[in-house]
Amino acid sequence: MSNLHQKTLVALLMLFFVMATLIFIPAWTFAYWQAWTFLAVYFIGCAAITLYLMKQDPQLLSRRMSGGPWAEKQPTQQIIMSLTSVGYIGLIVIAALDHRFAWSHLPPWVALAGDALVALGFLGVFFVFRENSFTSATIELAPDQKVISTGPYAWVRHPMYAAGLVLLGAIPIALGSLWGVLVFAAILPALLWRLFDEEKFLAKNLSGYREYQERVRYRLIPRVF
């Protein structure tokens, strides 16, 4: 097994441990079926995409291993990623506290629908990764990077963000929390700020991107935005 594969599997296990900790300590119970179901769906999705990248695109896997505020080169993106990282933690913790103190209640079928949306988000991420080997976890340009305009990029300019927003918005629903949905709404401006800032960077630095913007007019939702 290569060093990259070892690092990836360790990171995947650490992610599972951290997310389980963020859920079950605030919830203060393991009798939380929504959490177990969500974790199963989430990590099946993570594992499937990771195994695909290990086999088909190890360079992209390597690029995806470096992310977070500390990996960004621009101060603006460091701020944005710090905000979104705190928001992501809050999204999970508030949902778990909601379960513990019964601040809100969602029917079981709604939580299961949230799990289905999580799976749909991962499916969208898979299609993006399959189409675009330049989807780094940070805003940067690879030496040989080019504009991708096929697959999901023929419909919207930022399919990765679109899939990510579906996934993020579905997490509190899968955990059975309305209050968690409000946290998602609170961090949405930071995610859009990152999108707009990335567009400025690409338009300035990636050859052909301005022409691509003219051809594909919508950022996230065809015929809407």
C-alpha cells in the first residue's frame, strides 16, 4: 500500500471518529438512530469516492488531502474557510444538542429523506471528480489546468458547490434537527462568498474561463442562479 493510500485511510478513520465525537458527546446518548444512519450513509459515500480516486485519479486524491484554512494561500480564503469550518462543526453539534434537549422534532421519514439527500450530494461530488481532475480542496491552479466545460460543468459553473450545498443542507435533516437547518442557513453566505471569490480568481488567472462564463450563465442552479 502506498504512503498516499495509508494517509488517506487514516484520514478517513479520523474523520469518522471526529464526526462521531461531535455527534454523540453533545447528544449524550448512543440511542440516536438518526445519527447511526447518517454516519453509515456519510461514510459509505466517503469510502466509495476515496476508493474510486485511489484507483482512477491518485493525483486528485493527493490534491484533496490538503484542505482547510491552513492550506489556503489567500487571506480572504483563510477567513472564509475558518468561518465555514466553525459553521460545519456547529451544524453537527447543534443538531446533536437538538436531539438531546428535544428543541425540535422531525418525523422519521424526513430524517430518512435527509439521508437520501446526503447520498445524492455524494453522487454529485462523484460526477464532478470523474469529470474534473483539477478540483483541488484549495483555490489554486495546477500547472496544466484547463477549463472543464463538459458533464455537470455544461449545466452550471460550480457543480461541486451545488453538490456540497445539497450534502451540507441535508446533514441536519438526516440528524432530525430543524435548528441545525438554521445553522446551515447562517453559514450559507460564507459559502457563497467563497464561490464569488473563486470566480474572480479563475477569471483572472485561468485562460478561457471568462469565455466559459459567457457560455454557461448559471453558477449553481440551471435557469435560476
